[in-house]
Amino acid sequence: MKAFKISSLVIIGLLSQTSYGQEFEANIQLRPRVEMRNGYKNLLLDGQNPAIFVSQRSRLNLNYSKDKLDVKLSLQNIGTWGDVPTSTPKSKNGIAAYEAWARYKFTPLFQMKVGRQVISYDNQRIFGEIDWAQQGQSHDAAVFTFLPKKHKFDIGLALNADAETLIQTPYTVAAYKAMQFIHYSTEVKSFKINLLAVNVGYEYVKPNLKLRMDQSQTFGTYLVYKKDKWDANLSAYVQTGKKNNQTVTAFDAGANVGYSFTENWNLGLGYEYLSGKSQLDSSNTNKSFQPLFGTNHGFNGFMDYFYVGNHQNSVGLQDAYLKLNYKKGKWVSSLVPHVFYAAETIVNPLGEKMDSYLGTEIDFTLSYAFQSDVLLTGGYSHMLGSKSMERIKGGNVAKTTNWAYVMISFSPSVFSLKKEVKVIE
């Protein structure tokens, strides 16, 4: 009884003190996706058959906010149906921290965010979340944000290591050793201006067993215009420095113009040029642009023939495309044909120049929102490749090449708390 009285007095005392706001939210995402891959990412070889499987993302997000502090912890398990026996005591891939960060707002003009976090800017060509991939993409980094009036500056720093060590050891993870970037954005009337500069260092061991870090730089801009029924964007990036003991000289440029005929229909026309290296070029210069950490699935066709873990240090790419979008109620659909050309020369085994035309891809997607937290999406893509595509990718261009998927995403909020808490000052 005495303990109960003491506890009661403590609670009454807490409730009588100064209050502050506190918020906590927990939500989950379950996202199974069935895919049929028949020449996905690459042309099929003779004797190869399509793959059919179901993958799933299971993610738990915890968000906490109090005064100037925000904290997020996102845990996930990524797997394929059947990758372990039905009676297994554990998951094949286990639980991983997708995000684990804290942000502190020192003043209204300055804040800091540290930990495992998503870094995403602009149209996600250079930095993106890669949400299409079940595992997504996040970085261990510190990001400092400055917010003067009508301007935003982000400065990011990252330094990676295999583990805690006593002496210097090689970094063996398939990722960068160090990264620094600055991103700036502002708005002027109907224009949004974004500038980005990134330095990335990759470490490797020299023949004399000494560690070396090659550093490459990416500089560029992403401009957006929106007014009335028109919208347009323009991007341009250059890459310099060194990578894999090669000098880097590459660039990327793209533009897109869209017009909304009605509230339901939108038509867009776009083109992108990513520099490459001619197969006749024997220099020690890397001329092939690398989109770094971008959401590359959203560019250059959904069948991921280019820059999704492939097409690096190759002949580059020209991508001309048309986008037809329709949206009404809970339905959203899109039809996007792409025409692909190599940016540089392709040669056959005899050293003769080949046609730069690589192929045409047609992407169709359709989605329906049953409710705010239940979304069904499906898609079908067809690739019509050429002999030049076969030359740089391998496989047999005569075989039918297509890909289809159906995915359903459940994203309910399972708990939310907002209250005023009393504390002793």
C-alpha cells in the first residue's frame, strides 16, 4: 500500500509539470510480388526457359518524434516463397535494419540526421530509394541540412568499414569506401532548381599490397518547370576523376515534356543520352556514365536491360520514349514505348561497324487502390531486340522476350500516439 501511495504521488507530480508534444507511430508493409521473367535484364540463350517466382517484403516501421528530435527504425525481411522448408525455425535472410536514424533540429535553420537512412533527390537518377527492389536502398551516413529562406542545402558524409579493427584492413564489401555530397534546391516562380555534387571513393589493393582509393566526381543539375497544364524537366550531369585505375570522362543529359489534356489524361515525350565507350576505343579512359545510386528501374525501360546492375563500362545509351498516362478514381495506368540506340560504336567479331539500333521496349502498368493502404499493381513489358543488342548482351534475339508481374502492397498503420506529456523541469 505504501508503494502504491508513493507511485500515485509521483504520477500526480508529473502531470502537474510543464508539457511537451510527443508522437509515436508504428506501421507495417507486406508486399508479395509474383513475376514471370522471360528474357528479363538479358536475352535468353537457346535452351533457357522463363523463371516464375514470388518474392516478398515484410517491413516494420517505427517513428518517434519529440520536440526537436525525430527517430526512425525500419526493420525488414526479404525472401522468396519457398526459400526455406515449411517447418524451418528461422528465415533464410533474417531481419535487417533498412533504416535506423535520428534527426535533431538544432534551430529552424539547421538540423542533422545520422544513421542508416534513405538518400533520395530530384528524379532519383543519381540518388534514389530503389523502392521497386524488395530490399530498397539506404546508406550509413550523416546529413547536415541548412534551411535559409527559400533555399535548402544538404551536406552528406559517409565512411564505410568491414568491422571494428585495430589496424587498417581492406574494405571488401561491394560498396564505396567513402562518399561526400552537397545538394542545393530552391524555387523561382514556376521553376525548381536543383544542383548536386558527389565525390565517391572506391578502395582496392594494389599489386604491392598497398591500399589505394580511386575517387570520382559527379556534378549536375535537375531543373523542373510546372505551369498550368505543362510540366517539363531537364537534367545534365558530368563525371570526372578516377575509377578502377582509369580516368573518368562521362556525361548524361535528359529532357522530358508533358501536357495534361484533361484531368485524366497526360502525354509526355522524353529523351536521354548516357555517354559510352566505342568498342573501337582502346584507351584507358572510362567514358561510360554511371548513374551511381539512382532508382534505375524507373529509367530506360522496366525490363532493366540498362544500368540495373548491368551495362557498366559499355557503349552507353540513347533512349527516346513516349509516356501516356491515365488516372481516374482508384485506377492508374501507363503505356510507355522506348526506342533504344547505342551512344557509341558497336562492332561484330570481324571488327565491322554494326547498326546502333538496339531495340524497342513497350511497358504497360495498371494499378488499383482498394483503399488507402491496399494497392494492387500489375505490369507487362515486351522487348523487341536487334542483332546489335544480341552483340552487346549475348543471348538469342530470335527468342520471345517479355516480363510480367502482379504485386499487392498492404501498408496499414497499426498504432499511433499523439499526446502531451508532463515532465519535471
